[in-house]
Amino acid sequence: MPDTATFSIVEIDVADDDQLGRLLAIRNQIDPRPLTVAGFRAEITAAVEQLELLAVLDGRDVGAAIGGWGAIHGEFGEAFLEAWVLPGARGRGVGTALVDRLAAFSRAHDMTTGRSFVLEGDDASLRFANRYGLVPDGGGQQGFLDLSDAHAAASPSLPPDVELTTLAERPDLLHAVYELNVLVRPEIPSAAGEPIPSFEAWDEQTTGDSGFLADLSILAVRDGRLIGSVQIYDNAEGTAFIGMTAVDPGSRRQGIARALKVELARRAATSGWHRIETYNDGANVRMRALNEELGYAYQPVFVNLKGPLPSS
């Protein structure tokens, strides 16, 4: 059992700038992808349930944790668990106490599976996760593109029978976007073999997300039929995030994915956005090669973890 006599676990209110800032001060010392208060709040706009914790030792913040899920993972009974403990406070049960609280919270909401991630090469964190039954389950990298005047001036090259529009301009294609996502979902390493989300859960986590940007979610249409899409979310502070890029298998190798991303960068740059972020699930060599050709840079590799939700 952890020695809880020397520290306390405190639930925080993410609407409070000071409390959230304290949590991020811990997280940002450990995670190489720093988050601001605004950035963190943008990341949780689609959360159905969320719990944020601080560990306080002798009046000093030494650990932090977040847990929760959106509509899609909630439908599958999957909860995300993340915990960070400063090096000087490790080995005193702080991490165990934080994860136990997250797991209990998740089980109370009928979640059965835990998900997390660790930086590739962080063997200590991986061993800690393994003790909870969380094991490697793929991985990926975040990438980013800093926008410039050149992006605002670029024009996508398209086959003559293909037109680009947006979901804001063509809301009637919403269900077609879902169906295209379902079609390509088995190609995504972390989703292969997973259940297919219902349209209702997918829609709640897409258009139901207050950060969803229908005016930047670009669609490729041929003869009235959707053949490609890119879904975009507001990541705060002038940053747009690519949630999903999908091209119908029958329309690949025609420059559709490139056109979608060039048009996204053009519209984003002309609308005052400063950066586009993305995530490559697994190696996804073709998409990564395309992104790098377009100027995206990549951050460190993370290992995804998954297993039965830890029990106390």
C-alpha cells in the first residue's frame, strides 16, 4: 500500500486558471510536448467525463494526473489514464495513489479498459504501467506545420472531376464523412480490430465537440460523392488539429490527400491560423512522407498502452 500519510491527493477544477496551471507545471516538466492552460482546455472539449488530480507533498505539488473519455471510447468502455510524478517524489506511492483514484473513477462509470502512453525509451514509466496490466499497443507521433504567406498563396492540384468544399458548406455530407471514416478505420493501427463506433457517438465527438471547425474540415467530392475528407479541431492559440484524414481506396494515388492538406493550409493561413498539428498513428509511412513533403516536422515517438482497467 502507498504511504499516503506523507502526501495528499487533491481534485482540481480546470475552470480555475491557478489550479490548472499547477497541474500543467507538473505535466510540462515530464512530457516533451508542453501545454498551455488554453491548449489543455481545447484538448478536453469533447470529454464526456474527466477527472484532474494533484498530489501535494509537504505543501509542494509533486504529481498530477488526468483521466477521462469521449463519446467514442466511452461507448467502448475505455478510459484514458495519465499520471506524472516529479523525479524527487518517486518511490513513495504517489503515482500509485494517483492511478488508483483515476481507475476507481473510471470503474464507477462502468469503464472496463485503460489506455495510456509513454515516451519511447522511458523504461521506468513503461514498467510502472506494466504493473497495472497496461502493455504496448502501437504508438505514434505528433507533427506540426507552421503556416506562412506561402501556404496562403498555394493552390491544390486536383483531377478535373474533383471539387473541394467544406463540411460547413455541405452539411448534407456529414453521414458520408462518417461512412468514409468507418471504411478506412481498419487501416489505422490503434483502431484495427476495435468495434465500429455508432454514428451517434462519432457525431457527438465530432460536430458535438465545441472545438470542431466545420469551416476548415475540407471535403473532396467527385460526381456528388464524397471521396476524401479531413476533420479539423481548434487546439487554441491559433493552432488547428487534424483529427482524421481519409481518402476512399478507389480514389487514391490521385493526389486527393495532398490536395486536402494544401487546401486546409491555404484556408487556415488566410483565416489567421498560425499552426496545424497532426498525429500519425503507427508508422503510416505514406502519410508521414506526404506531411514531411508539405513541411510538417515531427515530435518524439510515443508508445500507446492498453489493458484491463486496473483494480484497487
